[in-house]
Amino acid sequence: MSNQNSLNASPIRKVLSLRNSTPQISINSLRIHETSHEIEKILSLNSHSPTSQLFDASNPPSHLSSPRSSHRSSHLSSPLSSHMSSRMSSPRLSMLSTSPSNLSRSTSSRSSTGTPRVTYSSDNTTLHTVLGHGATSRVYRATISLNISGAPRVSLAVKVCQAADTLSKKLVEREIHIATSLNHANVLHLDGYCHLPSKLEYYLYMELCDGTLYETIINTKTPFSCQIIKEYAVQIANSLKYIHTLSDPIIHCDVKSQNFFFQNLADYPVPLLKLGDFGESIYMSQCPKPANVGTTEFSAPEKLSNQSSTPLEYDTKSDIWSFGMVLYELLRKHPPYRTGSYNERNIHDRIMKGNKPHGMGPHELSHDQLSFLPLWDACTKINSSERPTAIEIINMLRDVSSISANKK
């Protein structure tokens, strides 16, 4: 018998097709605009529903104490608001409280008002094809039945996490606690979970996406245009802005193209990116912080140590270094440091010594790509305090737009 976490689904008919019938939106709201004020105004779009929100960084939500509190933006642009409302007005499943003390607590199948709940359980879950895997987890395309007469099965993604010992169980529960507290258009939504003590596993239920940014990079044979790179970069920066400006900021610790999932948009060349996989993430307040977490090629020097047991001190600026490495991928079309003969130990040592990946010199980039060089240099400063914040990155991307326009 699995412990179950149930999510309120009202009205239930709008939950029955989380993936296939969700209205598509254009992300013109994420385009680079001429002034910082316009960027912040447009990036602060949100909706009347907790489906997805883009928060104004100057007034970040204190949602860690109230995970589903509504945030109304005073900068809502009426044309953009109406443009995005078709998707954002569709209610999502509303998360119950997910503090560590109630992660395994069962809940009833109906709310106090009699509204049906969607119960996530291994009993009503069918796992299909494997979408990806890590050291202790696999992600599947899955379907669940809603136990409602005539209701079709719902497609979503399920991350099956192994929790064979106390430490791994604690890490999975921390991931659940972090992921369920987040509510943003550029962050992958965790709909629910269930614990299977007999199998020493957790099932984490997430919205189903179309692929990863990494797949897009390696499968696109021609270089990205500067406009496409900017569209991707501003979404990545926006996801980091959100988690870095919470009341207790979150350090993702594994920012890389493989952890940005995308949903294709109708009539728009760039999909909606969503930052996912919070398995390595920690709160800024956590001390000491673990060393050598995340993926080596994307890790900042201050996160690495020759002794994995050595506690380190780092902050959100380590994610900014990783942003720089994703920018490298977008420009160079391959992961950082993976040129010539290499191995992980060699890369680890190179990064600790402050060596950056090759290929970002003025003579190695195209004329248009050179406009990204100041941003790359800023994000990969060895001294982390000299790196920009995510908000400053958005402003620098505006400058990239201006530089490109002036060169034409």
C-alpha cells in the first residue's frame, strides 16, 4: 500500500488533458525590449491562476511560507495579458502543503467541499517509455487514471527515485519540498508524488514536455541565430531570477541544457523552456554546502574540491557560471570542455584552476555572436562576486539586442 499525495482538481474536466489540449501561447512576452523597464514589465506577467507566473524581480513572492499565494503584477500589460490568458487561465492542480513533516501523509480522495481529488498512486499509474535516467532515478512517460467515470487517462512524466537508505530518502524529500513550492512559467511543475515503502521508491509526477534544450542543440545542424539565442537565454535567466530572488533563495546546483525542458509553441520558433530536476538543489541558508554536486562541465570553480567530503561556501552566483556554460553551448553547439581528448578528472582540475573552455575568443565567434562575449566574460568571472545576477543578465541581454541592431 503506497502512501499517497492527493491534489485538488477543480474543475476536473480542465485537468483531463494536461498536455495535449493545453492552449499554446506565444512567448513574445519573453522577447528582448528596448528598456529595462519594458523587460521587467513584460517578464512580470502572471495570471489569475497558479498555472504559471512570471514574477517581478523587484518584488519576489514569499511563497516558501505560502506556496500557492497569488501574486498580482502592477506592471501587467493588457495586450500581452490577453495574449497569454488562454493558457494561463486554465487551472492547474493545486498542491497541498508539502512540508517535510507531511510528505508521507495520506489524504482523503475528496476535499472538504466534496470536489473530487486526483490521487497519485502507483495503483493508478502506468509507466511507459523511459525518457531519461540518472544515477538513482529514471523518468518515464506515464499515464494515470482519474477514477472518474468516462474520464480519459492523463499523460504526464513520472520520475521514479530510488530511496534505499535514510540519506537518499532525505534527498528525495528535499527535492519534493523544493519543487512543489515553485510556481513559475519557466520552472517545471511538480504535480504530486507518492511513496512506495515496499519498493523503496518515490514517484514524482510532472508535466510532460517535448524534449530538452540539449536535444535541440545537438539536433539542430546549423548555428542558432542571435535572436534565437537571446530568446533562449532570457528564459533561462528568468528561471534563475525567480529561484534566486525567493525569501530563502534556491541554488539549483545543476544548471545545464539537459535540465531545461521545452514545450513547443504554435507559430513561434522558440519553445517555452522550463528548468527542472531539483535533485541537487539546496537553499541558500543551508550550511555547510556540499562539494562536487551537479555536472562537472557546468560547475563553477568554487563548487569543486579535490575532497568530496570538504564543505564549501558558495551562493547563487555558482548558477550564473553554469548559465555561462549553457550560453557556450548555444553559441558553440557542443558542451563546454568537451573538445579533443578529455576526461572528467581533467575537466575537474581545469575548472578548479580557473581555466575556461576553448572556443570563445574574438576570432572564434561570428560577427553577430561577438555581441554575447561581454555577457559570457561576466558570467564566467573566477571571482564569483564579480558575476552578474540573473536580473543583470536580462539587462545585459537587452544591450546585446542594441549592439546587434547598431551593427546592421
